[in-house]
Amino acid sequence: MNKNILTFTPTNKIDYALFSMSRTIGDGDYEEHRHSSVEVMLVLGGRAGHVVNGVELDAQAGDVFVIHPNMSHALRDRRGFDEIKVGCMPGAFAALAPELTHARGFNALFVPPGEGSKDLPWLRLGEEDFAQARRIALAMLDEYDQKRFGWQAAARAQFCLLLAALARASIRKGEAFDPALSLLNGTISYMEANFARSMTLTELARKAGMSKSQFVRVFHRSCGTSPVDYLIGLRLDHACRLMLSGDKSMAEIAYECGFDDSNYFSRQFKRRLGVSPREYRQGLS
């Protein structure tokens, strides 16, 4: 690992899923670094060069970035750059709003890109979507700053509202640019209802009425990930819920979620969430 890349671990917990929240307005640079948590960044104003995994993007008002633990980022030449950042644990989206994690368009932002992937978790909001996201984020920040009675519950609720708003915006953007999305609806619903059973790409492509290569291509264009990674994401979301609500062994959880090999389950869990299943469970206590 590059010695100039720092790792930050937030310590100011809101609850078991949310760590911290801040708003900064400024100029200059932020050096390249990584987080052990997930950082959701909403840009309210100004400009900056946002370098994510070595790719520089022109960050401006209305941009949303989700920086996962397997990613590095830096800000260059900030000019009046106004941002709100929320730090949360890997798996917070599945823990707080599990139904949202199955929405098409959601994965492009909230599922970590695979190793070597060129896809970046980035969304530029339209005017109305930006106004709504800004309003929700500022309300959440007010709860966090003032810490009135019940502020944790209020901040958690606002965070879920923000996730829902961003998921809807991402879905609308996908529908606007990809008319083939409608062909996938039934197949994706089938995957979401039957994620624990074995299924092949050939079977899924047949359900969508496409060839296997066309299905993989359209699926990735519409959902921001491959059918296999989408299915793994569904299984890992369910694993997170099982760890929140019970005391089953890791082997039992792996099997119930559709993983025949508990070691493969552990590898996929850490690859996607940045921590092992046992570390994730320990963080909930």
C-alpha cells in the first residue's frame, strides 16, 4: 500500500450503523487517503477535482460520491468547495434500509466496485433531486449538531430518506438512458425472490428473453454491475440482516443465504463490505 495513503477510522458513533457527519467549505487540497468506513459525500457548491481510484472527476454542486473501504480518493484545487459527508459502517445500507438495496440503480452507488472495475460510485443529481437531497442532508446535519432529545433516531430516519431519494434519482437516470431496462424487470424480481437457490446465467438470460452475452451486457448497463455480483449482493444483504436479528453460526448463515462454501462466503463478504463476517458481527455489539 502507498505509504502516503492514510486510513481514517471514525470514532464518533451515532448508532451501530452511522459514525459521524460533517460539513466543510474550503479551498486547497485533500491528500489521497482511504477510509475503513463508507463515506457518502454530497457536494452543495463550489468546484474541485475529485480523484477516485486514480480517475479525476470535476466535482460540483449536485454530485454524490460514495467512497467504499476498497477505494482511495483525494480532492484537488478546491474552490469554495462545500460538502456534507456521512460516515457509516460497511453494510449500513443493508442494515438500515434493506429493501432499498434491491432496487435497480441503487447498486451503482451503494455496492463497492469489484477489483479492477472502472465503474465509480458517482451520480450527478438533477435540479429537483439535488434540492431534495440537500434539504434532507441539512436536516440530518442539524440533528447531529444540536443533539436534541431523540437526535439519533431522527438522524437515522433522515439518512434513510436520503438513501431513498438517491436511489430514486439513480433509477430515473437509468430509465432515461436505457430503454432495455424494462426487459429485465421480471428477471431481476425473480433473482430478488429466489436469491438463495442456485441459478445460472443461461437460466436468467432465458427468463429475460435474451442471449447470455446480451443479458450480461444489458444487465450491467442498466444496473451498474454484473448479474453474478448483483446476486452475491442480494445474498450478502440477507446475511447482514441475519447477523442483526439472530445468533446463527456463520456456516448456517452462509448456507441460508445460498453459499455452499462458508470460506467463499467469508471472502465475498470481506471483498464487498471491507470487513470479515465476524468483524461485522462484533461491530454490532
